[in-house]
Amino acid sequence: MNKKKKWFDKSTILNALLLVFVILMLVSPTAKSYVIRGLMKVGLFQPSVPATAAAKAPSMTFKDSYDKLINIEELKGKVVILNFWATWCPPCRAELPSLQTLYEKNNNEAVFITVDADRKLSVSKKFMDDNGYSLPVFKTMSDIPATIYDGTLPTTLVIDKRGNIRARYTGAKDYTNGKFETFLQSLLAE
């Protein structure tokens, strides 16, 4: 009787739940993304508004899922949100809802380029479709300098209408916070 009772005490149940949580975090990108997304909602992972001088964006070419080529230099006169991500990356998955919201609010005024770091457009397009995202998906067609993308996922750049990099963020961020939206609106108004 005591052994049976010992299996169902509070500490054993809590330890079992903790073990299940840890295992989920180790093996499930979806579970990790939900935890990160929850942390974003409570105010962690907020992008700061940069106060540094802008650097010129290099020439970079991307291809979308319809085989259309786009070069950053051709987008002068428009604000560009350039995001490097992957379907297997939990922080990338966590920030996609905020990027989607940003896209829905601003896709007529800004250009959104979400780049699949694995260059598997069919996989990333299916992922977007299956999860209800309408963000356009691209792959790189030219070398990307390490100062732009060093392999850290996700990496997001904000390029102004003159082709200057005004912000570079790494890691999951919530782009729907007020400071970032004010920053973006100021760039759109320039």
C-alpha cells in the first residue's frame, strides 16, 4: 500500500510532468516554438529600435516559389523586411505569427522577403500553407555576406527606402510591439 501511495504523491507527479516537459522541449520543434511564443507574449524577445548609423545593403538576389527573381538593389524606394528562417527552427516558428501580422498590416507599403535558409522552397511553401501563413517564401540565388546572415536563425533585417540597413535582429522577436511598429512607420514615412 505504501509503495502504491508513493507513486502518486505530489513530488513524483511533478517530477514526471517535468520530465515530460523536458523531453518535449528536446524532441519537438513545435513544442519549443509554443514556449518561445508564450515568452514573447509576456514581453521577452522584443526587438529594440536601433540608434546606430545605417550601412548600405549589398546586392543580394532571391527567387520566390514562382521562380521570380528579386534583387535588393531593385527595391530602392521601398522598405524591405528580410527574414532568414527554417521550418525546423523553433525560434523561427515562434516569431512567424508576429511576422504574419506585420505582413498583413504593411504588405502594401513594405516588401517582405522570408528566406528559407535550407533553400527548399517546396518544403517551406508547404509549411506556410499548412500553417495558414501568407508570407512569400524565397531562397538565395547569390552569396550572402556574413555581416548580413551568419547562420543564426532567425535573422531579420530592416532596409530603408535608400537601401540602408537600419536594423538587424537575431533570435525570435515579437514584431507587433509598439516600439517596432513606430520604428517601421517612421521608415515608411521617409
